[in-house]
Amino acid sequence: MPDEQVHQARPPREERPGDSWIVALLLALGFGYDTVEAVANLQQLPLLYLGSGIEGSTPWWLLIAGVALPAVLFFAALWIGRGMRLVPKAGVLLVALAVSAQLSLLAEQLARQIAVTALGG
């Protein structure tokens, strides 16, 4: 008899509503970091282009998109994950954070390519 009790499935653990908020806030730190990097680029990159004499080639659209995209991706992930259980919701947020980080790197590379092209190289 005791063996039968050991092999019985445990009831699923009840999720607390606050758990989703905790996960979202922790991952929001990553999105916040991407936003801080984008704001720093928005401030510093035009100065770099100005110092190089290619201020007319400053990719303003890219800099503004870099600031907006982390927030857009974060809120889109929250919207997509609404109504999901904790682990799938965390997965959606994590994928959105990975996309945000990748787009940040892509924007940096694109800005570098624009500068090289504007310098004639």
C-alpha cells in the first residue's frame, strides 16, 4: 500500500497572481538595460558622427527605433502572454528579451556600416 501512495501524482501547485508580476519585473530589468543602451547611443552616436564630419549621415530613424523597440517588445510580450501560466509567459518574455538584444546588436552594426559608407570606405 505505501508504494501506491508514492507513485500517485501530486496535485499541481497553485500559482499565485504575484508570481507573474515578479517574473515580468525581473525581465523588465533586461528590457530596461536595452533601453539605457539605446538612449546612450542616441546621445553619443551623433557626436561621433559630428566629430567624423559625417553628421548628415546620422541614422536618426535607427536611434529612435532603438529606444522604442525594447518597450514595444516588452508590452507586446506581456499582451501575448496574458492568460498564460507562469512558465509559458516567462518564455514569451524571455524570447522578446532575446529579440530586443539581437535587434540592439543589429542596430549597432547597421550604424557602423552607415558610418563606414559615409566615410567612403
